Amino acid sequence: MGENAAGEATTPFDGLLLDVDDTLVDTRAAMVAAGTAAVAALWPDVAPEVHRAAGTHFHQDPGGYFTKFTTGEMAFAEMRAARVAEMVRAHGLTEVADVATRFEEAYRPAFRDSVRLFEDVEDLLEQATAAGIRVGALTNSDERATAHKLELSGLSQAFVTVMTTDTLGFGKPDPRVFAHACELLGVAPERTLCVGDHVEVDALAATRAGLHGVWLRRPGPGSPRREELAADDEALARAHGIPVVSSLAEVGPILTGGHASRPERPRGPAGLGPGGASGPDLGGGRAGR
């Protein structure tokens, strides 16, 4: 934390929690590419457009199996196998023996080759480090998959702590997840900025847990739900005083108290969330990991 000669804080935050998938790492693009490659490997005789459609289906997870993983209802491997099975049914693919295992074997190298870090990540991490701000990662994926992604993207040593769904057995938006992440980070919630690409699961849930949430709405294609509800998500963020940014470059000034002001959360009546609204029933879902 930056201090002046009187020992007073010169930055509005002591901690920064960052979501991983589609916030730091372009997981959506990597998953679609890897899913497409795996489908092509297992079903080479179907048309290329089917390969792409099925790979996209696997990423989008319309059955909501990733949400069941984040709430502790399914193990990670079970969740992945269920998504493969649903993809096979949805696209009329022929039955393949031991399909989940064979899909993952084809998927892994393609995912490894497709993972990339967003260009705005390193500058934000450098700004936070220079300001003495402790940085952690908070993701709904599992520990092994997260460690692999961070290693591939060069971030394996970038964080004070990395918290996954495995840590407590459930994930965001449960407020206990944010409280525990702050404990691991060693920073009070009210002095912690939390940034993620899902307005409800990341930004709003963090805000309700006493942190300061920021919604990262990157430009480009998203899941059908995100595109369809983009206006609603924007309104939800504004109603709760949550800053909306399109790049992590816009987070730096918020974090260090530069050109953008510290986020303010409207205060609501007792028993209600910020802004006086009980808000939607938050699931842990997004297009899955």
C-alpha cells in the first residue's frame, strides 16, 4: 500500500482479486479451438462446420454442468464428461467407446496450443506491484486446470494466492468465497477491488460480499446469453454502482486512485443488497471451463 510521510494511505485499495477465465486468459477462444479439434479427431468424417458447432457447444455448456461443479454438485471430471455426452447427443454424433477420455486426450494439446494472455494483463499487474497492492486470482475452475492455464500464460508466479472452486468445495457467487479469498490475500474486503467478466458471478457478488466489484466487459463474441442480455447486464451493473470497463487498462486508474474515482456502492435498506434490491438468484455459471 502506498503511504505519504504521515503514514496515510495514498492508494484507495490494498488488494486486487482477478478472475482468470476470459479476464486474464482468453479461455473462450482456447476452449472453442480445442473442442473443435477434439471433435475433428474423434469424428473426422463429419463436416467441418459440425466440428466447429460441436466444439462451441462444449464450451457454451447449455446444460449448466459447470454451474453444478461450482456449487459442489459435480466433480470436475464428472462435469466435463457430462458436457461431452450432451454435445454428442445434441449434434447427433455416433457413439464412441470411452468418449470422454478420448475427447480429453485430443482436447488437451489443442487447448495448450491455443491459450493466450490478453494484452492488457501484464501492465495492470505491473501497476499493482509498483503501488504495493497485493494481487490474487479467484476462479471458479479447478486447481489443476487453473495451474495449467497460469503456467501456459506465464502467470504461475504472479499472485500472492490463487483460489479455485477446490479451495472450499464451491465457488462464486457464494459470499464465503470472497471473504476467504480476502483472508488468503491478507487484505480487508472493503480495501479490495475485484474484477471479472461476469457481472453477476464476479462483480455483483463481490460487491455484495463487501468488496468493490468491477465488471470487465471485453468486446467481441460471447455466449448467447451474454449477447442477449447485454443491456440487462449493463443496467444491473449501473443500478449497483459497479464500474463497467472494456479493458484492464481502465482498471489501473481505479485501483491506484488516478484519473478514475473509487467505485461507490449505493446503500440500500437493511436486508437488501446494495442499491436496495435483493437482485437475481445468482448461479455460478458462465460458459464453462
